[in-house]
Amino acid sequence: MIWFYLILTAIIARPLVQEALRKPVTQNLRDAAPGSFAQLSQGITHYQWYGPDNGPVAVCVHGLTTPSFVWRGLANGLALMGYRVLVYDLYGRGFSDRVRGAQDRAYFMQQLADLLADQGLEDDITLVGYSMGGAIAAIFAASQPDRIRHLILLAPAGMAPVATGFLTFAARTPVIGWWLMLSRYPAMLRKSHAAELADPTSVEGIDHLKEAELHRRGFFPAVRASLRGLLSEDLSSDHMTLYREKVPVLAIWGTADDVIPLSCSDRLAEWNSNVQNEVIEGGGHGLPYSHTIQVLDHIDRVLHQNA
């Protein structure tokens, strides 16, 4: 009988031990990283600038599981269009601190507001959000519409639940949900990454970069906190505010996106009839790095129309 309990204990302990053994974000790791670091009110944030010093500013907010490296191709493209582009790692991802707490709207808005203040950015900002970053960009723009020149949303979250089934249970259930997130979600995410191996990409070595993120301590707890937090919130009032405040909004969707389905564009149009929805045929969820040229073409055309 003792062997049964020993085996059961080992099974229970395994994902917890694996998380404890994942590599922390060390100073040596940050020394080798591109870009710079800012000490903000919640913790250290990693950021990087692209493009000319005197161009109009575009700030890019990444999604749930992929840090700021997803912007490398798109940021370089925006830089060639004359934009001064700022990308950064959300807390719990990339080279930023693993800041504990409920990753709700206040959590993410504080980081973005702190970073903009640290970089001396006041208004006339083009805000670009991808996936969960689309939700962050939308709530920030709705809270401070006078600061936003354009809002660009790529496969944005916020129109329908991202977490369903297992992920909903793992995110919302105390104790056992935490254990399930650590034990099962890494394999689910690797399967999702493997499905994109043959896809084109504008980010060199993106498969290695994605895998490296899974080996960093605090990443999976951050994902769970976001699923419990911002990604479970209703953003309808935020998008209605953007409509009332006449903030120009461009939303770009992929017809083959199995994370944020194309049907979400209809929901967004219900909340904001002024939104300009554009569709990339065959595009999956990785639009910023898999369909970079098409995304840039849509952005360039719309920004020139609204100039």
C-alpha cells in the first residue's frame, strides 16, 4: 500500500517540481537580450524600439503566450513605413518580471501606462494589439481615447471566450485547476506550436523562441492568471466607448484562425459599427508573423485613407 501512496505523491508532485526547476529570468539572460529594460511600478519590463527616432509612434502589445519577439517582422515593416515602433514583454512573459497578482484590466493597463510614461510618450499613438494584446489595446484606448491616433487589432481577443472546456476548468478551479494547468497545458501548447512548423514566418527562429519560453519559470502561472483575469472579462462597453469617441479602429482577421474565429468580427461590428474589418484568406492565428506582408498592406492602406 505504501508504494501506491508513493507513486500517487510522485504523480501529484511532478508538474510542481517541473515548474520549480524551470529557469528563472536572470540578469545574465537579460544581458544577452535585445532591447532595454525599465523599472516600472509593478516590476521590470523588457522593451525594444524599431525605426526612426522622429517617426510617428506605434506601440505593439503581444498576446497570451508569445512575447514581443512575435513583432520582429511586423515592427521592421512598420519602421520601413516611417514609424517609430515600441514593443514590450507583458509581465510573466519574455524577459519581463514574473509579477504575481490578478492579471485583469487594471494589471495590464498599469504596465502599459507606466511604460508610456517612462518613455515620455503622451499622445498621437498608434496602438497595435495582437490576440490578448488586442484586448489590452482596446481597453487602454477606451480609457484614454484622446491619446490614440489609430487602434489596430490583429486576431483580437475580447469578443468571445478564449478558454473553453479544459482551459476554463483549469483556469477557474482552485488547486486542481492549478495542477492541471501545469501538468497538461505544456503539451497542449507544444501541439499548437507543432501545427505551425510548416507555416511561413517573418521571425527568424520563432519555433526555438516559442519553445524557450516554455522552459521559463512563471510563464504557465501567468497564462492561467490571464485566462482567469482579462480574458474572462466582457469588453463590450470598451468597444462601444471607442465607437462613441470616434477612435479609428482597424481589425484584421484570418479565415483559418481556430483560436479567435472569424465570426468574432461580426460581434465587434455590433459593438462598433465604425470598425473597419479586413480579412486575410487562409490566415491562422499567427497573423503578425505568418502573414506579415498582408497585415502591413492592410495597415498601410487604411492609415493612408485616414491620414
